[in-house]
Amino acid sequence: MTSEQNPSPDAAATTDDGPRPGRLTAAAALAGLEGAALLVGGVYMLVMGLAGHPDDPEQAVTGGVTLAVLALLPLIAARGLLKRRGWSRGPAIITQVMALPVAYTLLQADSVMIPGGIALAVVAVTALVLLVNPATTRALGITTPGAPGAVQKQNQK
């Protein structure tokens, strides 16, 4: 088999033909923002659990570590989106879908959390729209079933 018939995984995972669309950059920025917010929240909970006097220090530390680990998903997805890796759209979409119930819960609170819920909902819906946009899909090298390029790629396998 030739290298044309069997491309390397790196060559198949990215499409560097032209500049990165603004929609893709914006989606990566939103995913990165969510990841950074989770990381900051996790570190804050961890520090307050270790240094402060919470009601349950073990729960505060566990919550902080959990948030910090959860921050990895959107941060890795954002990096993949910036590098135009096709696999990165899945984790980015999963992050946005997981953010919607959190936003809904924050909106149900009778407190200062309501603006946070509104902001999270706006970011999640905006990122979802950007991630499913055809320009983003093309930039990531993802083909839809039945598309002319998809038939040719299937025949090459």
C-alpha cells in the first residue's frame, strides 16, 4: 500500500488547507474559558478546604480535585480545536451539553447564582452553535454521511 492510500494518523487528523475559520477559534476560546473557570473554581475549593474552616474539609478537597480534573476535558478540547483536530469536536460538544443542566440548576436558585446561570447558558449554546456549524466541520476535516467526499474516503479504506 502506498502512503496515499494509507495516510499517517497526524495527516488524517488535521486539515491545514487555509486559515482557521473564526468560528473555530471562537469555539476553542469558549471551551478554553469554561475549562479555565472550572480549574479556578477547583483550585479555590481545594485551597479553601485545606486552609479555611469549611463544614466538611474532606468534601471541599474532593470537590476541588473533581472540578480541577473535569477542567481537563474542555481544555484539551480547546487545544485540539485550535490545532484543527477532528477528534476535538466530540469532547467540546460533550462539555457544552454537560454545561446546560448546570446552567439550568443555577437559574433555579434564588440567589446571586442566576447571572452565572445565564452566562453559562449563553456560552454553552453559543459554543454548540459554533461547533456544529458547517464551516467548523469542514475546517476539522469531518465529513457528513452521504457527502461526496465521504463516499471517496470510504472507498479508499
